[in-house]
Amino acid sequence: MISRLSGIVAYRQGMEVVIDCHGVGYAVSVPLSTMDYVPPVGESVTLHTILAVREDALQLFGFSNEAERDAFRLLTSIQGIGGRTALGILSSIALDSLRSAISSGNLISLQRLPGIGKKTAERMVIELRDKIFAIAGTPPETTAMGVTSQVFADAVNALQALGYTRIAAEKAVKQVLSASADASSITSEGLIKAALRQPS
């Protein structure tokens, strides 16, 4: 099992990265959130990985952090969700939003994810509802920064819709919360407006 790769970025495009580890190039498929984390060609990077073994191929999937890797592992445990579909899901929704949708049984939100139909969405809720919170280390009600996970996720999603990368959106939101004297009273709208005023 290859659980981590550290090396030099030899290639990066779309959702594919090649990492040169002492002269051996490893092709890694990554979600778009991780691609935001991957530096330019020629710089060093470390990815948390999963090696998927199939009858006809070996495929590496890489992630910028262990939480996303754990989420990928949970997603691919669901019948009907393969590696490519799981990458598409993690590329299109923030982890907090995914957790909220699964824990609340929000089938409409889940069915908006790429490759997810009604039956698969139902399986995600039934099979992952009790497991999804274990991967991120914060309780379902609030984040570590004092706001509900839904408020945090709504703000990040709104900033992404306005053109922010996921990492930049999360950074801006966290900067606002860090500077707030009472983060628990902040609404999604107020958080978004304050984040937009943060320097990029």
C-alpha cells in the first residue's frame, strides 16, 4: 500500500499530477481541491494517497490532507461510487457541506453531485451518516472556530461560486472568524461580505 508520496512535481494538468520520487514518476489522480494545493512543476510536494488495485490496472489517488483521503475511502465504500466519481464529488463540494448533506439526509443536494442518482444518494445517507463526522475532527454542530458547520460551508461555497478557489475561500473565511470577537453570532451573509473584504 502506498499511503504517502513526497517528491518533485514533474507534471500537473486537469486532475492529474506526476510526482518524481528519486527518478520514478508516479501518476496520481487528484480532486480539484488538491490541485489548488499542488505547487508548480519543479517544486516539492507531499500527497496522502490511496492505491486502488483492479484486475486490469493499479491507480493512485492523491489528497492534500488525510481528511479528504478518508472521505474518498468512505465514498468509494458505497456501491455505485468508484474512484473517478468520488474525485468528482470532492472536486465539487466542500467537505463540511458534504458532511452536512449526509448527516441531514439532504437527498436533493446529494443528487446534484456528479454521478449521484437518487438510490446512490440514499445509500450515502444510510451507510455514511454515522461515519462521516469521524474524518474531520470537529463535532457536527459547530466548527473549531465557533460557527456552525453549515454557516462555514455556505460561506465557502458562495465564495467559490464567485471565483475563489476552495483553499482561498476557506482562508478568507477563517481570517474573518479569527478576527471576530463573537464568531457564533455571525450569519452566512455577514461572513461572506466580510470575507470578500479580505486581501487576497
